[in-house]
Amino acid sequence: MTLSQIDRLAAWRALSPDASMEVVDRDSPCNPHEVAAVARSVLASRATSLSEGDRLNILEQLMIAYLETANLAAAFDCYHQIAAKFPATKSVRTTRLLGLYQEAQEKYDDAFTTYKEALERDETNLPVLRRIVALLVSKGEKQQAIEQLAKYLDSFMQDAEGWLYIATLYLSECMYTQASFALEELIMLRPANHLYHLRYADVQATMGDHVLALKHYCRAVELCRDNVRGLYGIRLMVPRVSAAIKGSVKSRGSDTLNGAPSIETLGELEKLTETRLNDVYSLAKTDATIQAVIRAWLRNS
């Protein structure tokens, strides 16, 4: 055993401090089988030299790795050692571990009760809040999950994953206005992520704001030049925005629409997307028949 093993465990804790309870791919840097092996080695070879804090951190890490690999007996042994030092009645962190163990046993109602009790003691505890939301979603109680997640985001407004999660929940309930707000918060936190602009553009297109949708499809393509979804989004929005401008001419005598590009710019966007989509499919060596269908659609759309 080397000191680097302790460093690796600490790095893994930094990568995933909240224990997602989802099985990690074997190629992941946080593979639970590898985490368990390293943690056992450290605990066996440095049992007397580890500080009490380091020992308990590693025990917690080992317990979660055991839960993720369905070794419940070994996981409970780790929990027992932690609870002997910090009983669940006095430690929210230990209470959360008990809830994780109950989830692994498929005792979801017991786990939910455990988490709620922990939350009553510390209502801003991030890991516990995440577990409550996950359990509510798994039970189909999405409205309650949204309420819990909204409370969580009131305290942790910088959590991009939280905004993405609540946006997804809003969309699953067809709450487009709320989803739009959540995605706006997400874009402010991660403005260079083209996928967030794409999702926001999709929501705006669904809500009928084709001008705003067009802007964000363009932003997505600016950030990721050959993004096919973004290019198709532009292609679909251009005729809708053009029709809105023409409607504005008839109703108000103006050839402009608030925030919209000019008709000339829209025409250039249409040509650009046709060229880029043809290039993308050509470079990908797409089947000739499929390419012919795409070109025909682009000409006639």
C-alpha cells in the first residue's frame, strides 16, 4: 500500500461526494469495485496510522461502494462501525447512510422516512435533499419532487445539475413556462454549453416564440459548428419567423418584427444551413439514398 492510494480515495470523494447510488461504468474513474479494493487495502495496512477522521471517511466511501455493488452485508458492517462513533440519532451524515442502506434493501418507504427525519434536523442538507427528490420521482410523485427541488435550489442556486433536473421534471409535466425559467438559470451558469441552448430553443419553439428559439439554435451552432440538431432547428424556425414578419407587414405596415433578423438575413441563414447539413452528411459518408431524401427536403422546406 502506498500513500497514493489515500490520495486516490480523496480524489474520488471530491469527484462524487454525494453518492449517486447509480452503478458506475467499469471505465469510470469512480468504479465502485476499484474504490472498494483500494479502501480495503488502506484500512487493512494503515489501520493504526490513519486519523479517526480519515478512517471514517474511507469507511463511508467503502460502504457506498459496497452498496453500489450489492454487497449489503459488508455495507452494513461499515455502517455499524461509523454509527458506533457517530450514531444516526446525532449525525445527519450517518442518518443519510442509513437511508442509502434502506434503499439498497428496497425499503423505500423506510428510507423516505429516514431522509425526512434528517431533513427536519438540517433542511439545507444537499445530499439528503437529492435522495428525497430521487425517491419521489421513482414513486411517480413528480409534483412533490418539484417542490422539494425548488426548495433546494432556493438554497443552492449555483447547482447547474439541479436546474437541469428541475427543467426536465417541468417538461415531463408540460410546465413549459417554468421549464423555460429553469433553463435560463442554467444558461446563465453554463453559457458555453451548446446542449443547454438547444434544449432552451426547443422549449421556446414549443411555446411559439420562434424568434427566441432561432436565436438560441444559432447560438448552439456557433458553439458547436456542425451540430445537426441546431442546424435543423434553424432550418425549421426560419420560415416561421419569415411568415411572422410578412404577417407584420400586412397588419402594421412594417417589415420588421421585434428581435427578429431581417428577411435578407433569414435567407442567408437558410442557405447556410442547407450547405452545412449537406456537408455534414457528405463527410459522414451517409447512404446516398438518405442524402438524396435530405437534399429534397431541404429544397422543398
